[in-house]
Amino acid sequence: MSDLLPESRTNAAEYTVSEISGALKRTVEDAFGNVRVRGEISGYRGPHSSGHAYFCLKDDRARLEAVVWKGTMSRLKFRPEEGMEVIATGRLTTYPGSSKYQIVIDNLEPAGAGALMALLEERKRRLAAEGLFESSRKRRLPFMPAVIGVVTSPTGAVIRDIIHRINDRFPLHVVVWPVRVQGETCGAEVTAAVEGFNALPVGGAIARPDLLIVARGGGSLEDLWGFNDEALARAVAASRIPVISAVGHETDWTLVDLVADMRAPTPTGAAEIAVPVKADLEANLASLAARLRACTSRNFDRKRQVLRAAGRALPSPDQLLALPRRHFDEVTSRLSRALIISTERKRARLAAIRLSPATLDRRIGEIRKMTERDIARACAGLRAALRERRSRLDRTAQRIGPEPLVRRNRLCVERLVSAERRMDHAATMRMGRLRSRLTQADRLLATLSHQSILERGFVLVSDTSGALVKRAAEVEPEAALSLRFADGMVEAVAGSAATRAKPQPKPTQPRKDTASNDPGAQGSLF
């Protein structure tokens, strides 16, 4: 059996696949134990469910697989994004399972501030196009909030400065939502804090703030990158509670500063903007109260002086009643004399009138004659009115007697009979015209119907959906077809491409010989 095997003629050592893969792994890791690679992030889809992140670093000619372990992801200063140019620090290794090499990233930083600024400008442009930076949508801050919500780190100096400043100016209730203000989870935690404050019910166990302060100390662009998160900017813009942004120093700007209702230069400045000075308010209130009391006192004094001046200008009661009193005395003295004169005049007039029965009878007779004359005139007028009304009644009775009514009814009956005859004649003519048009349309329909074409031997071909098949090229092999004849439907199956019949060319008619022996032939003209 050994004689049948070919004899090996080389002394090269043999390796297994695992040995080769291990040797390559050790060689690569020894030679590239610590490298810095510059490239563009490609294929980044966020952390895996295990917490690790897998993507590629590429340039214009090559690409390198990259992995960031879960522990390293939590320590990164900013979150990787698709298309970002970065500098990755780590070590090269191989993955024997698929014969690939990759870089295990220990640190990731943008390739200069220009890359982050370009990304920031692109986000700023997109949010500005949506109108999130417009001053018209920003809300006014409450003058004296009862509760203030602060979103910041609970262990830094920022929260102590804010609370200390608020207690100095106007002590009130402060609710702190602890978050990380740096690192990969910074943006998500601050976004959740803003949305959480807005979700608190009014009058619940935790007081709902009247004002929010998002605060952080100063730092570099990378340190403040969490506050440039797009989701955080949208959450602040959608907040129903007014928001003061106090991120970084006065020269530091983030997207949160642009969408917030008010930007403070420092966290301490945010506390000063949020609440007024209680001592100043009390002093102002005391000053206003003193001014009000002084103004009221001066107003009362001025009104009192005006009243006294008006009282001095008025005359006394004796002066006001002097003339009426004198007039009353004069009228009283004249009244007694006038009464005596009037009585004497009435007595003289009554003495001049002589009353007797004859005078009364004459006066009664005159009145009786005048009454009888008026009664006679009234009776004559009544009789004339009755005669006029009777004549009008007679004329009306003649006009509406039975004969005119009979004549009018007869005329109406004749008109009705004539109209009925005309209506019957018109209906008959109309029905005849419609019947003629219907007969013509039925003949035209029968002429243009495809049924007459099917009667001549043609067939309609349709597919399973009912659509007509007009070309042979539209029929798929083994396709189900429906053939409609003049007398019914037939189901059929199309043949395969190999067996499908090709269209046959039309046979050409043989030309007749122009030199026919037929003596009656007339040449090739026909």
C-alpha cells in the first residue's frame, strides 16, 4: 500500500490551519501592538445588543475592520457617527474564524476640531431650517417661579453654585435631576431629564417645576459635545416648561444654547436670571407702599383744601333766602286785596244776570230744535248709505250668479280635454322617436360588438387576471390562459418556449408567366 503513495520530495515543515492562524495573530499583535489610525467611520449602526460596537475605518483606497468593546464605549468622550473622520488608538489583531485582521480601539478622538465643527454646523443648519432657533417660538420666563428644576451633575460645583446663588437671592424649592454631563451617555441622560420634568403631573408627589436650568461647567468642544446632541436639542425645543441653558462659559456655545428660551453665560448667571433678589423686592415694595401712603395723604389734603375754598365761595343761607322771603311777603300782602276785588266782581256779574222760567224755557227749546235737526240729518245719511250698499250688493250678485259659473266651468273642461288630446299625441310622437333611436342604437351595437367578430372564428385570449393578451411575446411558458369563443369559454395552458410554434411566413403566389400559351391572355398587366 505504501508503494502506491507518492514519495514527498520536500523538507518544508507542515502546519495546521490553527497553527498558521495563531502565528499570524502573534506576529500582527507583536508588530502592531499600539497604533494610531486615521480614517472615516463607515458602517456604524450603534452599539450591538452586547454593548460592543463594530464598524470600519476607511480612506480612499482601503478599509480596516474596527471593534470597540463595551467597557471602552462607556469611556469614550463622544459617540461615533457615520461619516466622521477620527483618529483611533489601539492594537491590531486577527480573527482566525474568518481570516480577517482588525483594530481593537482603546481611544477614539475626532480628526481635529474641524471635523466636530463641520458636524456641528451641519446639525445647526438642519435645525435652523426647521425653525427651532426662531425667537418667536421661545417662551417668556416666569418672574417668580415657585419650583426650579436643575439638570446637572449632583457632585460638581455647578449645583452648589446654583443653590447658593438662589438661596442668597430668593430661597425657594429646587429639584435636581442628576445626570452625567460628559461622556457618551450625556446627551441621552439630559434628554431623559428634560422629558421627565415635563411629564411630571401638576400637584403630584414631586412638584412640577415652573422653570428648568440645564447647567454644566466649562470645557473643550469634546467635553461639551453631549450638549450638541440633536435629540437633546429637539427635547429642549419641545419642552412645555421654559428652559435656561447654562452650559460652559460665556464663550462656549452649544445647540442647547440656541434652542433654549434663555441662555445664561454661566450657571451662576442662570440662577440670577431665574429668580429676582428678595431684599430688592422687599425694599421696592416698601418704597412703593410709602409712596402710596404719601400720595394718598397729599390727595386727601388737596381735596380738603379744594372743598374749603368752594365753601368759602358759597353765599350764606340768609343771603340765599333774602330775595325769596321778600317776594313771599309782597305776594301775601297782595293776595288779600286781590281776593276781595275778585269777590266783588263775581257778585256784580251775578247780579247783572236775570234768571226766569221763560228764559229757561226759551233756552231748552233752542236746544231741542238743534237736537231734532241733528237726528234728521243722521237718519237721512243712514238711509243713503243703505241704498248705496244695497245697489253694490245687487251688482255683485249679478256678476257671480250661476250662469257665469256654468260658462266658466264649461270653458275649463274644454281646455282640459284639448290639453289631454295634445298630451297624448305628443307622448305618442315622443315614444315613436325614442323607439326609432333605440332600434338604431341596438343595430349599431350589434355591428360594433366583438361578438360578431367571434362569430367569424376569432378568439379572445386573456390571462388569469382577466387582462387581454395581444402579443405572443407576452405569454409566459406554461401560463394559464382563457380562450373565449362565440359560444363559451375554454381554459388552456401555453406551451414551453421550445415547443412554441413560430409564425410561418405567408406563401408567395407564383407569378403567372407573361408568355402564356392562352390566346386570350392580355400580358402581365393583370
